Amino acid sequence: MADPFHPELIVQNAPLAPGFFDGFQERLIALDQGEIFCRIAGSGPPLLLLHGYPQTSAMWHRLAPALAQEFTVIAADLRGYGRSFKPESTPDHAPYSKRAMATDMVEVMAALGYPRFVIGAHDRGARVAHRLAADHPERVAALAILDIAPTREMYAQAGTAFATAYWHWYWLIQPAPFPEKLIQADPDWFWCKKCCSGLAGATPFARQALEEYLSAFRDPASIHATCEDYRAAASMDIAQDDADPSKLSMPLLALWGRNGAIEAHFDCLALWRLRASKVDGHALPGGHYLAEECPEQVLSEWLPFLRTHAAAV
């Protein structure tokens, strides 16, 4: 039986994306701890885009050109991912807490001259965005997120069915170097198994994006850093959420995939309303990778939301 997650065939069969980040500048923004890689284009109010696991800022290639017609788009690689720095971790995983990752983004935007901005984020990036908005509410005018519910509430309400669907949440948090060694044995196959197992298979992914994702994920430092991201989420991030019971005050738009685990296992809006005061949203006809699977639907929701609230930047 043919392997449905054969990386070479998946890349070979993936379509080429036209105009893959044409007109975007690539920059490394120097912070005290290291450098954050960003793709930047456009003019208008600043819009920070944050990606998920195990991806990079390349995941925005279908949305970023349209967004850059109205906004100054800054699509960043989170620390530990892509071309951004990968600091050594600590026993408590603090360097990969969402608080540390959010601080990076505040510093990036300040270095670019943007003390206040709107955010669009997916998956792990949306968890960073949540902490950024909680820790630095004066910086964030509005927050649009894709296919997550709050970390604390997801862990608290997870049952067997969710743990089966999101097996990586529980495997990646195992003590190092257990998951790292197994992933490093064949990182391309692991990436494809993790990301191409949904109803859409590999169809959301363009060839250029796949090549970037796989190349970045082959780095053992990235594999370790991304495991640390999950270890922090299951420990320090939850502790910080518990210590901060206040709700986000800025508007939050939550969209999720009708074919994904959020729809199947959680009441997404109800959970976000435990963490934010102004929440709206609904499911879209897709899976987890909405920005790549159904970009037109995402844009139709994001553009009016971001236009309205970018006026406060």
C-alpha cells in the first residue's frame, strides 16, 4: 500500500503558488536575545501575522498580498521557528512561554515604529497573540484568530476523543529528548503525517510553502524548540493564565474549521467568552489550515473586522 504521507510525492504534487510573497521585503529584526525573521509589505495600519505549528510565516502567502493592499503587513516567524532565533531552553521551559514569545513581537513592532497594531494569528501564533493582548493591552487594537480555543480551557475540557485527534499535544510535551529523537529520525514524514491527515489532505499547501516548512523543520534546534513551545503551553502558560483571570478588552474575532477538532470537541465562542469581553465568530467550511485552504472566506471575514478596528491604531 502506498504511503499517503510520502514527503517527496506530496511536494512534487503540490501546486506552485503564483506570486509567492512577490513585493515583500525579508528582514531580520535584531532583538536583545536574537533575531526575528519577518516578511513585510504594504502601507496603512500595521497588521502583525503570526503562524502556527509546525509552519512559518509562509502560511500567509494566500492572504498577505490582499491584506497588504490596505495594511502594513508584518508576517513574523516565532522564536524557535523558521528563520528566527532558537534560544536555549530551561527546565521550566520559560524561554518558550507564550509570554516570552509575545514579548518578542512587541519588541519587533516597536523596532519597526508601531507601538499599536492589529493582529491576525493561527494555531500557536494565536496563543502567542492571546498572551500578547493580555500582557500588553495598550498595544493591541483588535485580534483575529484562526482555529483555536484558549489553551487553559482546551486542556481542562479535553477528553479521549480530542486527545486522539490532537495526539501531538500530549506527545510533544514528553520530557526531552524522547519526542525529539523520534521526530529527527524522519522529520519530513512526521511533518506530512501531522499536517496532511485532515479531510483536505495535502491540498491546502503550495509547493513553495511546503519546501520552506520542511526545510525549516529538519533543523534539530527547531524540532527541540517547537517541543518546548508545547511543554511551556502545558505548564507555565496555564499557570500564567490561572494567575491572570481578567478578560481581554479589545474585540476578538474567532474563526475555526467546520471539519476540524475545535468544531468537533469544543464550544469555541463560549470558551473565548471566558477569556475576552468582546467576542464574535463562527466556523468556516474547512479544516485546521484555513488561511491556506479557504483564504477567500478568511479574507471576507477578516477585512471588515480589521478595517473597523484598525481605525483605533
